[in-house]
Amino acid sequence: MARILVTGTLAIDYAATYPRTFAGLPRHDGINLSIHLSQIRRDFGGCAMNIAYSLALLGQQPSPFAFVGRDYEPDFASHLRALGMDASGITMLEEAHSSHAFVITDANQNQFTGFYPGPARSQDFLPRLRAFAERGFDYAVLAPDVPENMVDAARVMVELGIPFLCDPGQGLTDFQPSDSERLTELSSSVILNEYEHRTLQSHVGGALATLDCLIVTLGSAGALWFERGHEAGRVPVVAIDDVTDPTGCGDAFRAGFVDARLRGAEMPDAMRAGALTAAISLTTPGPQRHSFDDYAARYANAWGERPAWLAR
């Protein structure tokens, strides 16, 4: 069991379903549209917490680090306690609202998301993170956050010698090229989806070729990884029949990948693990409702073997 620091956001998600497709909506200048939704629900979310949730299910010891608002109590706090998760890295600011995500999913599993970062831009972020990280961690995941927090978090991990996976995610929409350049310089392993990869590449160009590991998830086309700018391999998705909700499946991929690597898996196996955990998360509504029961058997069923590192 590894101690894993996960920085980023804990959010309250409002997830809604649009029963048709976004592609079928009328096209015109601007985005002044009104659509009728068929379902809505409230979920525990936030990329950092989604990743921490899956890491805990996989038997790791994650410690989320995030700033939250007064609406963290009582529900989210009780959720962490029920998981037995270390909440000492959570700072609650009474004058603020927590991060919120508003997600609309269409019939083709496309999503439109609005995100409110809450109290993320706190002047206490850097000193509190440094003090927390100094407690000692085996690994870190830098989940999407505001640019200054991600750069500061990467700097702290480098200073303390804590290896980490950098996951700028949807936060890249707020990055200036200078932010992206600094974050890339500090990182050795980065994970992105296809759109995020294009965005980061437009900011830093050939600097991505300096990364030891760059993972790009491709949705239904699977995922691939690069080592020092050269494509090193690909994995397909794990086929499932009952896709329910794509929210958080990328976070589940990250948790499965990190768990496998920390257990000694080589890159192909770790990528397969990520594909499996992502597929499992797709079968339940919300990013923190799935389970990994019979995980080893499911891995063997999906990939035809049970590797030695998967001793569960």
C-alpha cells in the first residue's frame, strides 16, 4: 500500500441528461440555446476526489489535498469518513462555496461541463501544500486545478523528490502558454485526453518530446503512450454493454494506471489496468459510485491473463 498525495478539487457535481444529441441542435452564432433535460442528480465529484476514491478501492492509501467551502459539511465529509480516507489535507473555508461542476450528457455520451473552482485560488495553497507534503508520500497525482496551483504543486513535488503524474485536464482552458511551459518543464509524466493533448501541444510544441511518459486517452479508440516523443504502445478499450455515464471515467483510468505502476506493472499492463477501471466506472451513474469487486478476475477476463503484480 502506497501513500499517495492527490492535489486538485473536491467538487459537488450536478449531472443532467439530455435525451437527444448535441449534434442535432440548431447551429447559429453564439450559444443561446435552451434544452430540456430528462434526468438530474447530485454527486460527489472533483477530479482529485474521483481519483482518490478509485485509488482507495484499489487498496492504496490516498490523501486528497484541496480547499473546500462551507458546503463540504456534512455530506462530503461523511463520505470521506465512510471510505476511511485521510481528510487531514482538506481545508474548509467558511466564507466560500466548494467547487461545483455542472455536467450535461447527451445520448452519444458527449458532455458539456461548466466548472466553478470554488476557493482554489487561496494564498494559503502553497505553504499548506508544502507542509502537508513534507509528511512523506510515495507518489502524487496532480489532478486538474487552477494554473498557479498546478505549477506550485509540481514545484513542491520536485523539491521534495516525490514522483508524480501530472494531469492538467480541463484546467488547460485557463492556462497561458507560459503556465503550460513551466508545468511541462517540471513534469516527467503527463496524462491528457485528445483535446487536451492538442491544447498543450499548441502551447509548448516540441517540449512534449522531453517527457519520459506522455499518455493520451482517445475515448472509444483506447489510449496510447509516448516515451521521449516516440509512440511506445497502444491499448484498446475494454468492451462493455451497459454504458451508463462517462462522468469520471478518465479519473478512474488514472487511478487504475497509477495503482498498477506502483505495484510493479510494466507500461502495457498499467495501461490495460487503466482501461479496465475506466470501463468499470462507465457502468454506474456518477464518478464515485462504482466498485472494483473481483477486480483481478475482471482483469484476467478482459486481457486473457492475470499478471504477477495483480495479487488480490
